[in-house]
Amino acid sequence: MAPKITFDNVTKRYGTLTVLDGLNLEIEEGEVVSIIGPSGSGKTTVLRVLMTLEEIQEGVISLDGEPFTHVRKGDGFIPAKPSHIRKMRSKIGMVFQNFNLFPHMTTLQNCIEAPVQSLGLKKDEAVERARELLGMVGMSDKEDHYPSQLSGGQQQRVAIARALAMRPEILLFDEPTSALDPEMVGEVLSVIRSLASEHSYTMLLVTHQMGFAKEVSDRILFFESGKFVEQGKPDEFFANPEHPRTKEFLAKVLEAG
């Protein structure tokens, strides 16, 4: 069986700056993988190119063994048409660090908008699905509230429900607690912890929460200068890092924590 996600020699540049440098990565179905590393190393770009929010210059990204950003032609690949990208992207949901909720819509409206408009779901079915998911993230009593009436932690839990409403197979989390006050972090991590332990999502998390990454992940990847420098099972990764740069980074962040 093909990996759920494959990056094959993926390169992303902004002008002369190479952010992803010939990236190779395979993530298995149902695997929870955390990406850690210094700011500016390219961690978030991994998620953004997977979500097709950014175009890549070289390489191919595949889902379930099928090229996503490109399609086969002869012995090579050509960029995929928007219709193909939309079909493949429907497998992916992304939760952003700044929530990105629609401010003029209630909690419930935020969660039904995409299923109705993009999936063609009937409104009553979308509402039923949204209420089920809002219950899952502990937000049932806030369905008529607007984002401005919610705390940061509550907004992020709504954002998670909104992503789940599209029935994705893959969930991407881009530092989902970095915009939260410290007392709000726990409630969001609790929801993600539940998703990791009780459901079969393939999950890719960019996080600076080392303890949380160790707890929920099947694998940790350390990212530096557009490449994965080291990876491993959480216990081994944190106890016995091998690469000097990994050791240096962990020493600093664990001491600071």
C-alpha cells in the first residue's frame, strides 16, 4: 500500500531563497507526525505546499500514491489542472494558528459554509454534522456566538470543528496554540489529543509544544534550512538525538520550557 502522503524531491523557492530543498518524506495512513525546528526553517511551508496554498518549483507531492500537484504525462509530469487539485485537496483539512474564522458568521455558520458550498451538502445535513463536531470539541453551547464573542481557545476549537466538517482524511495543524494565551493552550491540545487517540486521521503538526509532540506523535521530524535533519520515535528522539543541530535545538527549547 502506498504511503498516505509522499514528498518526492520537493523544492520551494521564494526568489533566490530556497525554503524547501529537495524534500523527501513519506507519511503512512493514520500516522501522527510532528515537525519541530527553529523559526524560519520552512516547517509551515511543508503544510502550505501540501494544502496547495503555495506552488512548488520542483518535485511531486502524492496522496495515496496518486500525484497531487502534478499528473503523469509520458515519462514525466506536468502541473495538474485546478479540478484535479480540488479533488485531491478535499482529502485535507488545515487548522491555522490564527483561527481564520469568518467574523461575520456564527460558530455554526462557520462550520456549515464549506460543506454546503464546496461539497454540495444539504443545509440540514450540514447543520447536523456541524452540531456533532461542535459537541466533539466542547462548543455545543456556542453555536450562535460570533468569533468576537469567543476566547482564542474557543475560536481554535471551532476552527478544528470546521476543518473536520469537510470529512478530511488528513489533518494539518500549523502551530495551533501559538496565538493563544497560556491558560487557553490546554483546551486546544486536549481536542487534538482526542483526535490523535480516538480517530484514524493522518495528522501532520507543526508545533513548538515539545511535551505535547512527544505525547501524541508516532514520529518526530526535526527541520532545519529546508530539510529534515533527523527523525525518530518520540522517546528515542528526545532522549538520544544524534545530529548536533538537533541536540543544540532541544537543549535550548527544553531548558527554556
